[in-house]
Amino acid sequence: MAATPVPHPPAPEAPVLLLIGSGDRRYREYIVAAVSRHFRLWLLDAHEPSWQLPYVEGSSLLDTKDVDALRAEAERIMRRLPVAGVFTYDESLVHAAALLAEALGLPGSAPDAVLACRDKATTRARLTAAGVPQPACTPVSTAAEARAAADATGYPVVVKARGLAGSLGVVRADHGDAVEAAFAAAGSADWPGVPRYEADVLVEEYLTGPEISVDAVVVDGVCTPLVVARKQVGMDPYFEETGHTVDAADPLLRDAGLLEQLQHVHKALGFEHGATHTEFKLTPKGPRLVEINARLGGDFIPLIGMLATGTDPAVAAASVAAGLTPDTAPKTRKTAAIRFLYPEHDCEAVEVTVRSDLFGPTVHSAVATAGPGTRLALPPKAYMNRYGYVIAVGEEHAQVTADADAAPTLIELRSRPLAD
């Protein structure tokens, strides 16, 4: 089981950050707990706080998508407290956070640059204009347009939702007859607060090779990578994220080609200050961008990055938001891995049991995230419907990955078929 973080109040003179949004406790508390040890937090949220209260100096309840309301409340807080910056890790709030920081004269990247990260079509267009190698990409609004774009690009293609992240609404189509279903899956995928576009689906050239992500901080246009995570995906032809592995000694952290691409991507998008989560395919022609997000990575990547390196990406991102120079030097050199568990078919959970008696030597935590009655549907009906995860960390890379890969035996799911 995962241990509940213990609040450690920061020093009374610690800088104040406006934290916009907080999210699901199961997946976000570790970030709030880590940042609250170094910064005094004032939470601006659309939901009444509960678990957040031990970590924050105060909170305000308001519409976090309403920038005018955010600004009015922030100005009220700033009359009482020395606010140093605006911080969020929520994809749906990154643009509002950027607008707020700009309005208040606080550190941050230009809102236009943040929007260029959120909108994958704009990302592709700007990088192509800047000469950064890109896969072919066509925004489409109908299935017929998708078929024509796929025929012109050549198969296989990737059909994806234009404004989503986390591999939601991403489907591979191997031939023309598969494009219509892929378009429907991409077009119907949704996430609260994510914008829609007139041409809301992209048809892209399929990139071959392993997929990685890079969590980095950017200060005055200089991008410093903190964590390289090697990604596992499953449920072909979908790209559901099933695991990540971080090695503090990963040679990609020193790979000239990857680092050059990372810098070029940020420069072309005008992203000069903040934290980013950038995904690449390591193709035979070199690293090629999959997408970039103007925030910390999800899926506990900052946590396993901290466990592997001893340096916390969440704290580094908060430091940049406060206008401070972050600590990016690794303190340890370990491997950390996470594996997420999905059912074999659509089902309803009856019981989820953590088998601590079967833990390998490097298992850090094993957590059941579904309880009795939880509906677990797979793509294209639903995404990220996991019933648990296992984290392993240690000195021996092979042992860590072996213990993480044993996740299906460490968390047992008993289920029944969905009635519908």
C-alpha cells in the first residue's frame, strides 16, 4: 500500500504560490505534499477543499476557468501575502494560469506559447515553420476528410484528438477501412475543461520506435531535462499508457540529438519559462516529437523521477513558477518504475486485493484504485480505467523492472461483466 504523505509546514518566510486546482487525491496529493514543504500555498479551486487543507495556508472557492475571477481573488490575496508565482499541474488550467501570471506580472511563459503546446495542430505548424522535423499532420473535421488525409499520408496513420493528452483519443489505423472508426473514437474522446476545435481531429504519419517522455524546467529559454521516462503502451490499436520506467543514469539525458530537439521544440513554440512534459518517438531518423504539454507529467512520472534521482521535478517546477533557480542536480542514481493494471475486458470490480505477501525486494508501493462496484471499461468506450498500480525502486535495473512487471500478480481483480 502507498503511505499517506505527512504534512511538513514550510518556513514562515517561505514564498507564497497560488495553486490553481488540486485534482484527484489519489493521483495528486504527492505533488501538493512535496511542494508544500518548500512553499506556502494558497489554493484556488472550483471544489470545496478537504484533503488539501493540511498543506495550504488558505483557500478560495471560485470558477478556475474564469480568469477575471481568478485575478480579482489573486489581487485580494496579494494585499495580505507576498505571492511569488502561479502554479498548476492540471492540463485544463495551464492557459488560465498563464493568463493570471501575466496579468499579475508574475513569472511564467507567454499564454500564446502555452496555447501552442495545448493545441497539437498549432504545435505541428509552428515546428514545421521553424524547420524542426515533423511527421505529416492534417487537421480534419469529418470522417471523409480523415480518409482522404490518411490516403495521402500513407498507412499506417495515427488519428488523434487535437486538444487532449495522456494518449486519450489516439488510435492507429492500418488501412482506409479503419479510419472511420478511428475518427469516431478520436472525436468522441473528452476530458473536462479541454477545448474543442472546428477541425478537432488530426491525422498524422505513424512514427516507429520506442516512446519516451522528458520532464524538464525552462528558465530564460534554457531547457533542462530532469527525468527521461521510457513508456509502455498497450491495447493496440490504441495507445493506452500502461507503465513508465525511469533510470537516473539513462544515457538519453546526455544524448545530443534528443537535447537539441528538446531545445528547438521549446524555442519554436516560444516557451521560455516553466515546466514541460514532452513526448518523443525514437525513430530510425532520430527523435521526433509526439506532443508537448506545458505542465508536469502525469501518471506519477514526477514521483518515480524523484525516487530514481533524489531530485523532485514537482519542487523544481514550483521553484520556476516562483521565479527561483531550481535544483536540478541528481542526488541518487536508481531505477524506478510504475505499472498500471487494466482488466482484460469491460467489467465491474467486485473486489481488488493487494497481495503484499508476494512483493519482490524493490516494491515501493502497490495501490488498488478501484473499489467494489467500479465500472472498468476499455478503449474506445473509456480511457485510463485502471484498477491499481505498482511502483518499484532500487539500485538494480533488472530487479526493479522485474518487480514492477509482476504487478498483475500483486494486485488481484475479481470482477463481473458489465450489465450493458
